[in-house]
Amino acid sequence: MDTQKTATIVNCPTCKKSVAWGEQSPFRPFCSKRCQEVDFGDWASENFSIPGAPAILDALDDEDIIQH
């Protein structure tokens, strides 16, 4: 019986390069800090979003928020 574990390999969400899922890949699931930051920038600039109903604050006018 083989007791060695095979490393799980995933694709970097940004560039699709193969990445070993383990301690040797500190930016996992990304292949590098650069790819991690590109992904973060896409979320921060709202290029990516999770579908769903708008948050309550999104539904309120700015004037309503200021008055309360």
C-alpha cells in the first residue's frame, strides 16, 4: 500500500498556471503575489461580484443615510 500523498494541483484563477496546493505555494490558489493582487483589484473595482439581492444600504438614497 502506497502511503505517500499526491499533491493536489489547482489552476491559478488569474493566469491558469498549475499550482500545487500546499505550504510550498504561499499565495494559493494563486501562482504568485501578482496574480493575487490582480484578482483583488478585480473584486475591489467591482469587475467581479456575487449575484444576489442588493444590500439594504444600496437600496437607500444617500439623503436617507445622511438624515439618520
